[in-house]
Amino acid sequence: MRKVLGVDIGGTKIRMGVIDETGNVEVDEQVPTLFPLYEYLEQQVLSMLARHPEIDAIGIGTHGFVDPKEGRIIYSAETLPGWTGTNLKEQMEKATGRRVEVENDANSAALAEAKFGAAKGYSRVLCLTLGTGLGGGVIWDGKLLSGGPHGGAAEVGHMILHPHGALCACGRHGCFEQYVSGTGLRRRIKEAGLDIAPQDLFVEAAANPQAEAVVEGFTEDLALVISSIQAMLDMEVVVIGGGVSESAGLWWDSLMKHMEPLLLNPLEVKVAQFENEAGILGAALLVLDQA
């Protein structure tokens, strides 16, 4: 049975998993993200290969705009300093002697949910990853919508929700991810004059009208995001993952309430099946499947 290495690169940690073709994670390791990133990543991957020589290919999911054909990082924000312009596929294939494929991390997570998770059996899927920012992955007729001349396909987090709104890391104002993400929640909490952590907001909302108003604003904007993308893609299902989704049970009813009058057609909305494992599973699928 084939075994591959799935690598998920985040701003604070790198996760690596040895995964077989059934999606079974046989080895799962995590290290902190250190810089310079490429040199450090190569050391970690070579160490894993030395311990698991049966690995025959490597899939890598990473933050940023990615050219999946060339395996090059077209643009990455300061979350991963020095990462922009890295020829990751070329360099890693030369260092390891294995086939390497590279993709945006949200796209990788979408592959995992479509193959093994909440979107299994659907052909048109939107995955939204609500973490520090807002990631998007689209499966279109069973295939990943990816790439583009600037590596920006399906970067739904940088569509405009509120013109002239909050400043985004991309340099524009009012992007989706400034309102439906962990960053957006922190700003909303601050603007409301509340002194609570984002992870405590949804519990607090049950007894605090100010916190409840923040949650209502968040779910209304998320409903607007979903309905706007539906008008463009007419997807069958939306899968919501990322750190913010871990508290979905506390805000799901509010989201459904706001979505009902906005949807053009019926739409299934689900919580992601995979949380921590989505990144490495999706990265592995880059080399297990013809993604």
C-alpha cells in the first residue's frame, strides 16, 4: 500500500503526517514554524524520510497564493516572512528525490472534506476555513478549482463585503475575512467595548446582550458571504471548518436564521468533519489522487 507525506504549513506550526491511500494517518508529528522557512522545512522533511523511507511522494499545503503547476509561492503575507517567491516544488524534489505537489492550505482542506469528510459524495463544494483569516476551497464537478495566473483562484476571503470597511492585510478595505474570521471577531469584540476572548464570546452571548449583538453581526455577515458565493457557484454544500467552527453549536441557529431569507436556492451547510487533520490529509491527496 502506498504511503505519502502530507505537510501542512501554518504561521505557528508545521504538521506532518505519514498517510496511506485509504486516508489512514499512521504517523502525525508537529514542530514549530521557524525561519528561514525553506531551509528549516527541508531539514524536517528529510528527517521524516530518514525515519520512514517507504514514503514515495510529498504533498504540501501552505498559506498564501500558490501556483500549483510550478509549485511556487506567488505571494505570502508576513505570517510567513520570506516565503514569497519560493520555488518549493523544485527545491524539495531536488532535495528529497520524491515527487512533490504544492497547494494552498484551504484548498488542501477542501480536498480532505470532499474525499473523506463532510462533503463526501458531493460534486460542487465550497469549504470555508474560519481561522485567523478566511480561507476558501472550491470543488467543481469533483475537481479542485485552483491556480490562476496569480495563484488567487478561490481566494474568497478577499472578496469585498463592506466597501470602505476594515483594513485587510491585502491592503484593501472591507474584505470578507475582516468580518468572518478570528481576526474579525477580535475587532468586533474590541469595538463593542467588551473584555472577553474570542473563544469565550459565544458562551458569553447567552447572558450578555452586547456579546449577543457581536455574535449576531458575525453570523449575519457569514450568511451574506455564503449567499453571495452561492449566486456565483450554485454549490451543493458548504462546509465550515477552522478554529471558529469548533464553537459552531453555539452560533449555528443564528446563522441559519440569517441565511434563510438570503439563499437563492436550497443549500446544505455542514460543519467540517476534520479539524486538525484536514491540512495533512488534503496535502496527502495532492499526491495520492490526480487532484
